Amino acid sequence: MGKTILIIEDEQSIVDILSFILVKEGYDTIEALDGPTGLQLALEQNPDLVLLDLMLPKMDGFAVCEKIRKAGCTVPIVMLTAREEEDDKVRGLELGADDYITKPFKNRELIARVKANIRRMSMAAPPLPDPAADLPLGERMSVDEERATIFKDGVPLDLTQREYDLIRFLAARPGKVFSREALMEHVWNYEGYVGDVRAVDVAIRRLREKIEDDPAAPAFIKTKRGMGYYFGE
């Protein structure tokens, strides 16, 4: 049985293009032209992924994303937006979106991101070096794999799935520097770099705001200028 993609987009011409591209790749599609209909289909039809436009009638994409997540639905959500403002991307990711594509997009980039986000849901998290359920990561940070929770100073952190995957990957390899492209391959599960890598910077910034005492002077997720990011404690 093929995977089903829910397209929530108010421009019929874009819906038709997206549906054509996805069906050609072997996916089934269902469509909604406004926010409330899209939300209903997301919760009732159990799609394998949602392509969600931000500018929708009746209920915008931010509200749709938030309500999907508040309902306990973990379906991958990829935002579609014509906007370039990083604040929109940050807001969408903070509300629970997994990824974004800026319109106009290339067919190859769209398919790569759809495949990567669907694949991520069916994959187990990459193994950590230590099989212990509670792995110490320096004096202040630990990860409890059984509860999929990161602790700082004994307090659980409120992280999105992407943020959890990101810190877990970096912290399991302290001191090793990963480029944005490498993180997109290992954490975003892209098979090689395709398109915009700013999603990594957005995710790192949001993660730092949650785990660092001073995000401007990070102690955990550090930057190696010109190279990438690494876990520093």
C-alpha cells in the first residue's frame, strides 16, 4: 500500500502540480483548500505526511500545525511558504513542523524532503555509543532513551522531536564537528544535500535557547567557524 500525502494549499494550481509530482513518484494524495478542512483530514485520514501552506483561508498554517500537534498527532509536517522571513520558519518549527520548503521549489528538492521525513518516522534513532538507558553527557546533561528525554541539571527539557534527535546525535559524539550538510544527512535523514540548509541554523538556534544558560555564549552546542557545529561538554 502506497504512502499518502495530505496537501493543504489554497491555490488549486499548486495543488494540481504537487499532486502530479507526488503521484508520479508513487504516492497517493488527498487535498484540502483551507485550514479547517486540512486539519480535519490530518486528524481523520492518518496521512503519512502533510504538506502545509502557511497562508490559508479560515485558519492559517500556523494554527493548523499547532492544533495537529496539540491533538497528539505526530505526522511529519513540511511547511510550504513563499516567504523568506526566518521568523516564519522559526515559528513553524517551534509549533511542531518538521521541515519547510520555500516556494518556488524544485521537484527534486520536494521529493527529497518528502522521502526523508517519511523515512525518519519509520527509522529507529541512531544508536548511542553506550547502551545504558541514562547516558551521562558531561556533568550537567544526560539522555534517557527509554523516555526519549534530555535532562539538564536533572530537569527534563521541553524539546521537539527534531531538537531531541539533533542534540542526541551531537552529544553522542562530543567534540566531533558536523557541517550543516552532514547534519541534514544524519539527523534530517537526507541522502545527500538538497536545497536550503538554513533549517539546521534555525534548529540549532531554537535548541540553544532551550538548553544554554546563555545562548549567545553556548556551552553545549558550539560553533566551529566555517565548519559546523559540535557538542562541547
